[in-house]
Amino acid sequence: MEYILGVDGGGTKSLAVLARETGEVVATFQKGPANFQQIGEAGLQSLAEEILQEAERSGGIRRDEIVLFVLGLAGVGRRDDHRRAEEALSRVNFSGRILLTTDAYIALMGAFESRPGIIVIAGTGSICFGLDEEGELYRSGGWGYLLGDEGSGYFIGHQAILAALKDFDGRGEKTILRPRIESHFDLTSIEDIVPRVYAKENSIGKEEIAGLAPLVFECAADGDDVAEQIVELAGKELARMVHAVGKRMKKLGEPLEVAYVGSVFKQKHVLLPVMKVFLSDHYSELDIHEPSFEPAPGAIILGLKELGKAITLEVLENLRTTYRAP
Amino acid sequence: MEYILGVDGGGTKSLAVLARETGEVVATFQKGPANFQQIGEAGLQSLAEEILQEAERSGGIRRDEIVLFVLGLAGVGRRDDHRRAEEALSRVNFSGRILLTTDAYIALMGAFESRPGIIVIAGTGSICFGLDEEGELYRSGGWGYLLGDEGSGYFIGHQAILAALKDFDGRGEKTILRPRIESHFDLTSIEDIVPRVYAKENSIGKEEIAGLAPLVFECAADGDDVAEQIVELAGKELARMVHAVGKRMKKLGEPLEVAYVGSVFKQKHVLLPVMKVFLSDHYSELDIHEPSFEPAPGAIILGLKELGKAITLEVLENLRTTYRAP
């Protein structure tokens, strides 16, 4: 029997899937972090070795039954990093083919079952990727909290703090964000947030600021104008990221498929309408949905394509019914 | 003879002025940093002692000839810090009166020769202070680069980087800021600025970002739309800070005097017109000018007021002709 081994390698963990060429999953498991910027050449080599061993053990197979090992890794987007990561993988004790790509690429493969489309991710940070008919990858946003992350949880929480401080110093409208943020962080006055944000210890950092996003959605639901404006702006910023990629993919006036991922989209009933208003004018049809598959089974779909297998409904059905996140 | 000793105590140095009650300056000199958050109680006590000794030496006077020692310090704005700083000063070997206030207060005293007015400061960061007829102090902005500093050099440089990245990823208009920033930092592509901003070593930090401001003004002068919008926005943000203070000082519909300070105002021919357009509607007269005096002689003006002396044209003329920044 011939097997494909797929890996979604992120900053905190790697998810691995071992599947038959029919799409049937025989094993899934987790290993340690895989971001190439963090683990480097030696780390990647030993991680790949570990994953192969675990695939043999969990799948009850021999390593030489794996015809294709697909790795979608964070931190290999740049050409030079990609080359170094490939070199590290060439030293692994494995005789089959290795396909190295980015975590974004397998996320797109999973989200659209290998069709072209755009994925927009908004958790603590935000980023947007698109894949066109030719397999070309496009990207917008994702420049991090100091240079972007528009529409993300950090963006929403940060805007809320700015608005509360502007209410305090007279530059902005009155907003219930101010007392709500004060009680969220147990502050006597909103101005006391300032030393906490710049502090080295016990500081209010990126994650804590992003953690304000649900509070901002609540204030908006309670009818606070300022909070509503922030939510509206976040939706628009996410739509702008999608549109920037759509334009470069030359999808203007064509149908567009968009998948959304990340904690901010727990509020999809608020965000999707804003995004649709912004995007509908530019595309003949707009289909915004959750990803069909997670990135790890996306690596299997990519592998099947790479092996020249048709991505039939049957194959996808097999994958859907047998895959469970580890 | 009776003397006043005034100090402008900032984060990098303190400037001291020894003057007669006629406004005539007899000595000026520099000492070390005076930000209370940095130097603490012991540091402040020994700095004050040092300044008194130097005043005796440079002025050729005895310490007991100083009737009032005015200190305008950074980092004593909060009540608790102010109380601790006063306690530290009470331990100094000095029998005259001590008047402790903020650096903002003496800056306002200097800028308007003790009249009410608003001072707007835009260097690397930005902040705005106002002083009303009753001597009450108001403030807006100044929340630092992560939470504000609107209209500052950092704000202008940061907006320029965001715009260049949005040009790059398709979200924004084309702008010459992109190639100009690339060559300014010697980058192959603007996206290479991202790791440099987040880097621990050899990073592009706050100061370097603020250092882009002159380049942004240049691009605006060369007719770049995006740069023009940033400059316009900076002017508006500075005006908003002034207006927030003006409203709380209840100056709406009244005449308003505004002084500007800081490196960003090297471009006053660009910024002042924008600020005037925004502010003129709200005040019956608008007088925007450079400060009459620097903060250090401002401490002397405050001291004279405190001693019940009239701030006559003659006193101001004496101060103007005899004060030279040390």
C-alpha cells in the first residue's frame, strides 16, 4: 500500500496526518513546534525524523510505504529560508519524495479542496492569502502588531484603548469602552493603562490587548457608537485585505470564494455582513464560508494533487469521514 | 540681594537659571537628568544639592540669598510621585522656599509669560498642555508610541511605513514613500523592514521611525498624494490635541493662544495652515506662535509670580536680554 504523510507545522505544535491514496486517514498525531525561524535546520531534521517514526508506529506501516511526505511549515516563506529547510530535510533518513511548502499553502488547499480562493485569518494577529488557478500564492497584511494586523483581535483591542484614552483626554466621544476596560483590567482610571502597556513586568501585552475584542463586540451590541465604529472598521480592514489579494489574482468581476479562520470570526454574524457590503460590488459572486478542511488534511489534498490523483468527491468524502484533529 | 533659582528638569538633562528679582539672569548651567521616574528620591536629593552648590559658585552668592527654588520636573505629574519628590527635596540643605511642579507647567509659564494658553509639543512623541486663568493644568495626548503620540515624528514615520507596506501588498495607493523608505534604510524590498522593526539587535526603533518624518515632508512637497495625506493628518491630529484642551479650558468662542515646540514644527509652514483651518472655527481669535521663553526661564517667571511680583514688560525685557540657554 502507498501512503501520504502530511504535516501542518506551526509555531506551537505540528499536526501530522497519515492517509492512503484513497483519502482514507490511518493515523493523526501531534508533535512539537515547527516554525523554521525558531527551530532551525537541526530542529527541523530531528522533528521530521520523529514524525516519520511516529507515522510508522501509529500507522503500523514501514517508512518506505510512504511515497510522499508533505510539510506545510511556518517560517519558510522566503526563498533563502525555503532552500535551507529543504537542505535540512534532504538529510532525513527517508527515500520517498519530500514536498516542502508554507503553512499558508496547505491552509488554502484544505479550505478550498484545491480550488482557487482566498483565506483570511484573524486571531490575535491577521493575515490574508490567496491561491490562483496556476497555484501562485498571494498575500496581504500580516505585518505584525506594530506594522499592521488590521482587523485582528489586537487591532480591535488597541483601537478600543485608544478610544477610551481619547474619551479621557477630551479628543474623542464618550464611550462605555472606558469604564468597561477599566474594570476588565481593574484600573482606577483608564490613564493607568499607560504604564502597564509599557511595563516590563505584569504588563498588558499583545495577547491581553487582543483579549479585549469580545468586550468591544459586547459594547457594540449594547449600542455604543464608538465600539460599533471599531467593529465596522475591523470588518472593512479584513475586507480590504481580501480585496487586495483578489485584485492581484485578477478576480475583479469574477466569482470569489473566501474562507475565514480565527477567533475574531466567532463574531461572524457581525463581521461577515460588513465584509460582504465592502466586497460585493467587486465580484460577480461572493461565497464566504468556513474552510472545508483544516490545514493538516489540506497537506494530504496537496499530496494527492502532486501525485497526479484526481481530487474526486469520493476522495474528499473519505478524507472528511476519517479525519479527526489529533 | 534676593535670588530665584529655576530648574527645567528633563529626562536627559536639567537646565538651571539663577536670576535676580528684577528678572536679570546671573548664571545658567546644565546638570544631569531629572526625570523623577528615572532618578528616584535619592537621585533627586543629590541633584538638587548639586544645583544649589553650582548656583553659589557660578552666581558668586550664598545659598541663603536664594529665596525661592523652583523645580519643574518630568515624572512628577501624579499626586503620589509629587508627594515623594517633595519629601526628597525637604531633606536638601536649603532654608528658603521650594516650589515643585511639572516640566509642563514651567514650559507653559515660559511660552506665554504667565498668561493662559496651550502648548503643543511634537518631536519624536507628542503631547499638549494648557493652563487656564486659575492656574489649572490640562493635558491631551502623550500616551506614547504604542497608545498615541498622534501628529509626532513617530506618528508620521509610522504612517509612512504602513502606507508603503500597503502599496506593496495591494491594499494601498502607489506611493514614492515605498522606494524612498527602501533607500533610506538600504532595504532590497519594503517587506524587509518588518523583521528589522521587530528585531532585538540592529533594529529600526522608535527614533529611526520618527527620523523618517523629514522624508515624508519631502515626498509631500514632491506631490506624492499619500505623503500629503499623512502630513495633513498629522496637522489635524495636533489640532485635535489643542482643541481637546481648549474645550476643557472653556475657551470655545474665546481668543486662544497656542505655542508650538519640537522638531516636527520645523515644517511649520506646512503644519500651521492645516492646524489653523481645523481650529479657526472654534475660537474667536487664534494666535499660534513660538514660545516666548524656554521652560527654564519659565521657572523664573513662575517664581516671580509666586513671590507676588508683577510680571511687567521691564522684568520680561530683563529676562529676555540676559538669558542665554546654557
